[in-house]
Amino acid sequence: MSRKTQTKRSGRRRALGLSCIVGAGLALIGSPAAAQAATAKLTKEALVYTAASGEKNHLTIATTRLAKKVGGSTDAFSVSDSKVTVTAGAGCTRKSLSTVICPAATVKLIVAKGDDLNDTLVNNTGMRSRLNGQDGSDSVVGGSGNDVLYGGNDEDVLSGRGGNDTIKTGGRWADAVNCGSGRDTVFTDWLDRLSSDCESVFRPAR
Ligand SMILES: [Ca+2]
Ligand SMILES: [Ca+2]
Ligand SMILES: [Ca+2]
């Protein structure tokens, strides 16, 4: 069978399969979107949250407690994205459809990426974090520790809150930056609006 014929046939099979799924009212089950859900996992020293493309995320990371000690501690982080389904990756367990719990014993950094669309990423802990809104107009909110916040493309709102934060607005977009307390450093451009409490501001020449 030629390659062209094979492609045609598999295309027909895909079309038939899809119409059956839609007909049954189960469009999401088994689809590529479901296979690429947002994931929270532990790496050697970090808690990593990765959104999937096509999701409008509303992520909140908070502290919680485990029923039993893991790594000598009951400290844990709850990773909750109210807008999407979250998958539990390495070291973490799922609490509900949109909430995953990860033990805190080995975590020295929180990393979260919003991928595309307009997202909200909030670190409500004292653990230092690296949060990246990526594409879309995002709201990125650091915790009380020293955070690194990236807006990525489009018009973002970046809030450092407590701690000595580094805030990077990225691109030629009209972003808004609120540094909060601590000694904060901002890498910005002339379109951005900054609060008056940003200690070090770096802008390219006009
Ligand atoms: Ca997103
Ligand atoms: Ca963005
Ligand atoms: Ca700050």
C-alpha cells in the first residue's frame, strides 16, 4: 500500500472515531487535549508546575499538611488550578480533579509556567519561586520569599509582594509591575508602569 493511501485511510479512521466520540458526548476522553493536561511534579530540588497549551489557568500554590510524614516532614504544597484538570507527576498525589499535593521536604524552589492564553499564577507560600506567565495577558504573583517573575508576551501584571524579587516584563508590551516590600529589581521597558517601591530598575535606552 502506498504511503498516500495509508495516510488517507488513517485520516478516514480518525474522522470516523472522532464523530463517534462527539456523538456519545465524550469529546474530551481520549483526545490529545486530555493526554496533555497540566502537571505538578517533584524534581530533585523543585516543585514544577507545567500548564498544557490551550488552557486558561488559575493556579494557586499554598502550604498544607500531609497525614503521614514524607522525607521526615508533614509539610507539603497544594497545587490547585481551578480552571483545569491537574495530573500528579513524580512524587505528588492527586487530591481532586484540579488539586495535587506534593511533599515539601526536598523542595527548594517552585517553578510554574502558564503556557498560552490569559493565566493567573499565584505563589501563596514563603518558598522562593520562578513563575512565568508566557503567552497571553497574565497575572503573576510572587510569595513572601525571593521570587523571579516573568511576564512573557502580551500585557501582564506582575506582583512581587514580600521578598527581594526579580521581575522581568519581557517584550514591548504595556505591562504593570508592583514590586511590594523587600529590595526588588525590575528589567522593564518604557511602555511599562511600575510602582514606586521598585529599588533597581533596568530599561533599555530609548
Ligand atoms: Ca495557560
Ligand atoms: Ca504573558
Ligand atoms: Ca518584593
